Amino acid sequence: MILPEKTLPRSILFMCRMNAVRSPMAEAIAGAMLPTGTFVASAGILRHGARDPFVDAALAERGLALPGHEPRTLDDIEDAYFDLVVTLAPEAHHAALEWTRAMAVEVEYWPMPDPTTAVGTREQIMAAYRDLHARLEARIARRFPAAAGGGSAD
């Protein structure tokens, strides 16, 4: 089942490796851009113990936040039904395809760079996180034209 470009899913799961950088950033951006009735969540495939402070800083620069977010895996998700799973890393894509094998759910792969590999000054590292934010925002706006009008997912 392929969702047409203009179809807005009721529920979206963003997945990356450890749910510390790419997928929580996508969750915050999509939550701010998509209409209120769209449920947005994120998860990783590996257990990670801490939030990434650069994610919080990059989101705060754009007036966004993820209050109370703690990295979680697919095992931590209570309701495993999503209309769309968006994977942001190769490992997450393979895991999502396996996880959704018996489900009627669309899986899309949006490869995104890992800003945690950036080195240098704080400003150089923040530039990598800002770049990820811009890429995610552009991809969400392209995939979900309704996102261009803004919104707020609770």
C-alpha cells in the first residue's frame, strides 16, 4: 500500500539508530508542522541512555522542544500501529522492514546525515545539527504539503 504524496497519515513513526538525534528531531519538527490530529512519535533500534544536548539547542533556536523525551526503542512503544514509518538511517530501515513485515503500513526511507560525527568548535558542531534540522523540515514539507500551512500536533 503506497500512500499518495498528498495523503496525510493519521500516525507517523520516525526511526533512527538510537532515538537520540535524527528521529526525535523529526518528531519535534513534524509535530510542529503537521495538523493537530496527526500523531507523531519516534523510536530507535538500539537502547541509548541520554538525550543529545545539541538536539535540544538546535530545536530551541527554532522555537521547538521535546519536553520529557527520553530515547526509546520499538519495544518501548505501547501502540505499535502507525500509518507510516519513516526511517532516517540504513540500520533503522532494515529493522523497520522486518518489524512491519506482517503489518499494513508504508515504510519510507529518508536518509539523513548523522550530525554526531561532526567535529570542531561548538559552532561547527551546531552547524551540522542545524543542517539536519533544515533537511528534515524541507523533507517533511515536501512529503506532506499540508505541513506548509503549519499546525501543532499534541
